[in-house]
Amino acid sequence: MHVTYAQSICSNGETVMYLTSAEQVWCIPHVYQGDNGGQPVNNYPVYYGPSNASLYWSLAGISSNQPILELVPSQTGSAGAMFWSGYYNGSNVTIMLVGTYTTGTIGSVADGFEIYLFIKPSGWSTINPASNYSIPYATNDNSYSVQGEVIFPYAMPNAKYIVVQWDPWWSYGSGLTPQGDWNVWIGVGNGNSTPGITDVIDGVGSGAFEPNPGDLIRVTVIYNPYNNTVSGYAEDLNTGQIASFSYSLNGNFTPPSPGQYTFGIAGNTGGSYANWGLINVTTGGLLYSSNYAQQIQWSTQLIEIALAVVIVIIVIVIALLRRRKS
């Protein structure tokens, strides 16, 4: 995989990954995990660069060399996830992805994207290459009638994390009448054992759409600690159709303290499927090692400047007092 680091992109402190035909940028260290029917696999997620991205796009009859990170192939009962670490400062957190698919179940693709917030890993680390494709996890494939194969990583004992799923199959394939296309779970860490999984709400929200192959889909999830609410917004950037939701987590989740956590994005399938892929990932409300170190450097410089100003003032005051005495 060819990776370049564009300072102008990474220095904004928000970009996790940014893929164009000219630049392939990963700003944050990350690891992957694939799953097929509850068994770990290491052949996806897989990156398609400019030289072979046409293999992905041609499945939709599209001529393009736009790089793509294929999270999961177009097959039943599978999932693929990307995880990274960030420092949470206690304010709102936003995670936004731009993704797509190019082939899947005709007329009813499934099961969309998941976004993970506030994982405290147990038995793995997002900054340790040894964790790549070696993340201990469980799957949750039957708690809802609509969800597909969902990865739940192991976490520290009693540490809770949020998983939000946008799944267009709710409205266009399930035959049910949901309020919307969103599911929410709380994972409960159990150390190096299967995490507990709390089903919070399913089939919620307003609006719905099923994207066409090759449509760009922007999915945004926001956690607000001030009212303990999670909300989501999905938009088909080609058609302008939207699906959204907002839900209070009171009684299920306590706002986390500032600190280092793991975050992630996954694509998954069930009986129906699609080859969900990522183009861009950005965040808000998180600090990463690079820009956090830069902020510390700036703070140190400001302290040094302030001390220099104080010393100058003291020297001037002493000089004025001596002049008065003379």
C-alpha cells in the first residue's frame, strides 16, 4: 500500500483518511479486522489504489481510478472494520465518513455502515501493528431482525461503548415498517471475554433511501455529552435523499470522562449484502498524537513568551525605581 502524508490535510487535526486519485493519505495509525460468519479473516478490509481501483468501480460500470478502502466484499454474513485511537476532551464528538458500494443484492442492499465510539480495548491496541487483523471480538447477528453481522471488539471490564448502524435494508428489503434505518447498541466490556451487548433501539429515525451503485454516501454520527444524546445523518450525495435520527442514551450510557479511547468504522452484510467501501473519514472533538503534540508545543511557546514579557516588565520597574531614588 502506497501512503503519502500531506501536511496540509493532516495538520487540521480532523482527518483520519483522505483518498483521491492524486493523494492517498492516512493521518492516523489504524488497524483492521475482518469477519466471515463469526470467524476472523485477514483479507479484508482491503485497499484499492489508483492502479487497481478500477476493479472495484467497474462492478458498477463506472470508469474511475478513485482509491477505495473496501471494508467488506459483496457476500453474505460478513463484516470489516477499521479502528483508530484518539483523545476525547469531553465535548461533542463527530465522526463522518464518505463511502459507497458498487455491487450487491439487487434492489435491497444491506447492511450499511457502523460507527464506534469510546471503546477501551482489552487484549488489543489500535497503535500496535500486532493487532492488525488480530482484534478479539464477538459478533451480534441476531439481536435485531435487521442488522447483519456486526463486530463487537473486546473491551475493558464494565467499560461501555456505542455502536451506531445505518442500514438501508430496514426500509427497502426487510418487508417491515420501521420508523427509520438506524440501530443503536451499547457494548459492555468483559475483559478478555465476550463483551455484553445491550440492544438500545432499532429501526428508528426519519427519512430513508437506498443508494444506487456508485452513489457517494455521507454518514455522520454525533455524540452530545451535555444531553447524553446520539444522532445520525445519512445523505446520498448524488440524489440528495437523507435519513436521520436522534436518541437519548439516558439509562443506557453515562457520558465518558476525558481520556484516550478507540473509535472505528465498519461495513457489514447479512443475508443481503454490498461491497461497502470508504473514501474519506473525518472527526471533530478528538485530539490525535500529532496535533495534540503540536498544541503542547504551542502552549510551551506561549508560556515562554509570557515569562519573557514578565521579565522585561520587572526589569523596567526596577529601572524606574532606581531612577526615582537617584
